[in-house]
Amino acid sequence: MSKAQETVELLNELFWEREEDHHHYFIYAQHGSIESISLNVNYNVTIDLWNDQDDSRIWIEDFHEYEDLSIHILRELKKAAKKLKEVSNFLNQ
């Protein structure tokens, strides 16, 4: 199992511990050699959060590796939520 798959399992477990309806969930996908992680919201909105082709995680020089993928996904989710709120506020003016 890849690190991306493990991350999705971990995030879904954490999410479902707090969410009773399970209408929202993280998705792991692989298209050829490219892995990606997305969030599905209410079964009809998908937000792409990461893919290994365009990995925007922070490189930690001291450890010669990227930051933890789950931390990166949560940060990207916060950014997406902020952008969606900005769009909503703009449209509701």
C-alpha cells in the first residue's frame, strides 16, 4: 500500500470518528503512475487536494524528505475552504 493510500485511510478514519452520516470522504486515485488525493463532499463535489505529479509539500532539508502527507492534505483543505468562503461571500454581495 502506498503512502497516499495509507494517508487516505487514516484521514477517513479520523473523519468518520467525528462524522455520523459519512457523506464526506477522502478519495485515493491512481491514473497511470500518478497518485492523487481528493475530498468528496456530500457525494457531489470533489476537491482535488494533492497529486504526486505536482507535489507542493514542504521539503524538510534536515530529514531529506517531504513533510507528512496527512499534514499537507489538511493544510490544503483549509486553503480550499477559505477560497470557497471567499467565492461565496463575493457571490452573496
